[in-house]
Amino acid sequence: MNIGVQPKNISALLPTDILFQTPYWSRVKSRLGWKPAAFDYRSSTGQSGDILLLTRTLDSGLAVAYVPQGPEAGPEPDQQGLFLETLSLALAEHLDASVAFVRYDLPWTSPYALEAAAGQSWPGHPAVRLRELRMNFGTRTWNLRKAGLDLTVADALEINLRPPVEKIFAGMKSKTRYNIRLARKKGVSVFRASVDSLPLFYRLYLQTAKRNGFPPGTYSHFSALFSAHAHKGGSSETIFLLAAKGPDILAGGIFVLAGRRALYLFGASSGERRELMGSYALHWDAMRIARNKGCLTYDMGAVSPGPDPSHPFYGLYRFKTGFGGEIVHRSGSWDFPFDQEGYTSFCNVESISRLTASAQPAFC
């Protein structure tokens, strides 16, 4: 397999429903210290497309490259490893020599999910070593490594917005429908907020992070989502919603529409007055807004891959699956090292940060 790679203008990236491969996302990440670049690629086996690639030099002096949810177009599962290896080596010719590795956050459906028996819940991925054996089969260098952290979402709940609103509502679990109606009965309102309300949302987000035990992102991560829209053009739109009962803000969410897909990107909820079901009202309004704007899919983000109470995302699974939809299982993040020593050093630091939850991942 051969792959030709050519640099291109970021504004010329092909239209896509993948938010993280849009010119808008390049502007968001450039405000957070990343250097964006775009490339066309074409393989000798027929795959073609383009990618947004981000590079950054970390505090340690190590430089890294990142392809967020890309490439969109890939080969058959038995050729994926060879494809990524060949693409990585082609990209290396356009990267600074200080880049230690490139990380792909693959949007491709997991081959294990494709092979799962119809009608059965998917048990999850096998051990990392087995996944690496499969991914590297047929490669020349045997150099692809499963990242310790999936940077976007490997298992996500997606809702089909094509049916009429009444049918979407009827497809929800009875308890979710009840909670949506209860929020309306209790006088909960959902409104589209301006960027002026972002500090209020961020305070609520910090409370949510503390309550659930995850390291919060910085305020700059949120403000970048709005400042990046100062550049006119493109098909992405940020929707900022708050759910309230009188003066009390119950929940908030930041959603981004990219092409025909709506993505729930960030959320927060108050630990008080939870009986008002503000989060249920918030998502139901977000789904209807996205559908009215032409979106065909509503991506609610991370869930556990199945009904496993021991999984850290099981609470999200219980809440989100109440809205209906299906769980999609993606292949997750994979690394191709160029500098083995630098890559090992990075993985050690990343592993410590993940285990101690002491900091945001380096790729944020």
C-alpha cells in the first residue's frame, strides 16, 4: 500500500459531520495552543479524503501530533493497521523532526462491534495486547500502540432525529418521558443563553466536576468554543442552553452542530433541586432544536459500552439510554511513535495523570 499526502489550506477541508475535522475546530484548538494543518491523502487501494492534524510542544519539550476523529475514510478492518502505518510515515515527511508520535482518534466502528452477534449486547473490547496484535497484523513495523486514553468518545449514545418529534418522544423509556413532562409541569424553562452567561455555566461545571470526581477543564476551553465563531463562514454552530426554574439555574449544556450531526459537548447540573428534572428538559429541547436545524443525529456522548454497574460511565448509560437511540462503538485512540524513547516518556506521564486524576490530559 502507498499513500500520497499533500498539504492544503485549512479553509479547504471537505464538508463533514465530524465536528473535530472542521475548520471551526482548528480555530478552537489554535486558541488553546495547538498548531493546525490540513492534508489531502490518497491511497493506492482507493481510500481518499483529507484530515485536520494538530501539533503542539508540551511543557516537557516533547512535540506531539494529533488527528482528532480522523481520518474519516478508512479501509476494511483487516487493512486498518497497514493504512495507519503508511499514512503516519507519509505525514512524518511534513512534520517537524521533534514530533515524537502521532495519535489518531479513530471515528471508525470497532471491528469487534461489527462482529458481535446480532441482537446481543456488546461485551466490550478485548485486552489491549490482543487489540494491538490485530491492528498490527500485516504491518511492516509492528509499531501501532493503543493509547491509554480515548481522547474523544469510544462508546457513545446516538439518537436518530429523522422521525417525527412525536415518534422520537415515544421511543424513549417511560421514566424519561415522565421526567420531561414533570419538568414542564414544574415550570422548568430552557432558553438559549448568550456567551455572557458562560461564567455562570462554568461555576456550575466546577461543581459538577467536584461532585463526580473528574479534573475540570479550564475556562479558556469553553470560551474558545465561542470566540472561534468570530470567523464567519462554515457549517458549525454552537448552541448554549440553560435550564432554569425562576432565578435558579438547574442545568446547562454546550452543543455544537456540524453538518447533519448535533454533538453534546459539555454539560453541567446543580446538585440542588434535582427533583425538577432540569437535565431531562435540557436534552429534549436540544434534540428538537437540532432537528429543526436539519440535523439527522444527536450524539449524547460517553456511556458505558453496556449495562455494567462497575463501569465508571454506567450512570451516564442509565441516564442517556432513557432517551432511546443506539450505542455506537468506535475504535478509539491509536498512536504511531516516531521517537520510541520520547513516546515512552510521554506515556509514563500520561498514565500517572490518568491514575491520579491530577490534571487534564495533555491533548486537551
